[in-house]
Amino acid sequence: MALVAGFVGLTSCDKKAEEETKVVTEQEEPKELKIAYVEIDTLMSQYQFCKDYTELANVEGENIQRTLTGKQRTLEQHAAAMQKKYESNGFTSQEELTRAQQSLQTEQQAMQELSERLQASFMEEQAKYNEEMRDSIQKFLKQYNKTKKYDFIMAKAGDNILLANPKYDITAEVVKALNKRYKIKPEVAEKIKKSDEKKKK
């Protein structure tokens, strides 16, 4: 009787162990991941948002360069005039020469500060545009993925992904959808329009 009870207990233990193993196996069995990727270079060159803001950045960069070039030219003219006056003994006193030199230094300092302000403003604007671009793409992908159900959507830039099967490339689909929903801001369109008009003159 004890032997039968022992056998029943052993069988029960074996059955329980099998069930536990089955549960663990089922839990550990890897799920097939659904992955896609987007070619960043293609996205940047074909997404109209990127194209518009790249053109706007060029316009703003050219405006800054024009402003600084004009200031530099004026500064050089003032320096040349002071040098000419000095060489022709045009300064009536050392005090007058010192004042002229100080005025030129003040002008140089003002130009340096202007350059720093313009560059800082430009970088701030670029950071804002980049943030807007990332935000627009991420918002779109969240909406897009509600139906696609990808586990990962990766950014492929340069050789950060060494090898990828083209069947996982959703770039064209993403770019097409992004461009369909994109609307340029009126102020951006106006700045680009004015720049184009200047170039035509």
C-alpha cells in the first residue's frame, strides 16, 4: 500500500514538473518582432518640412552674413580714414588720436557683440526647427503605428545599421504620408518668398 502511494506521489510530482516545464517553455518562447526602418538621409531630402526649413536657414544665414559684411566694410573704412589722417598729421593732438582709436575699438567691440548675438539667435532658431521636425515625425509615427503595430521603427543613417533587408524599409511610405499632412507656416512661406524675389532682381 505504501509502495502504491509512493508511486502515485512520484507520478504526481513528475506530472507537475512537466506542467511547470511547459509553462516556462511557453513563457520563454521568443515572440517574433515586427521591425521597420526609415532612411534618414532620404527623409531629410524629401520631407517638405525639411526642405522648407533648410531653405529658410540658408536665407537667415545669408542675411546674417550680409549684415556682418556691411558692418565689417564700414569698420574697415573708418580704420583706413583714421590711418590716412594719422599719416597726414591730421590729428591736432595725442588726445584727439586717442579718442579716435578708442572710438574705433568701441566700434570693433560692438561688431563682435552683434556677430555673437546674431549667431546665438541663429543657433537657437535652428534648434527650434530641429525640435519641431522631430516632434512632427514622432507624432506622425505614433499615429501611423496604431495600425501598423511595429515593435521597433529604427532610424537608418549612414552605417549605424550595417545591414538591413530592404523589405523592412518604410521610408517612401512615411515620407509620402508626412508630406500629405504637412502645411507650411505662413511666416516661413513669406520669408522664403521674399528671398526668392530678391534673387530674381
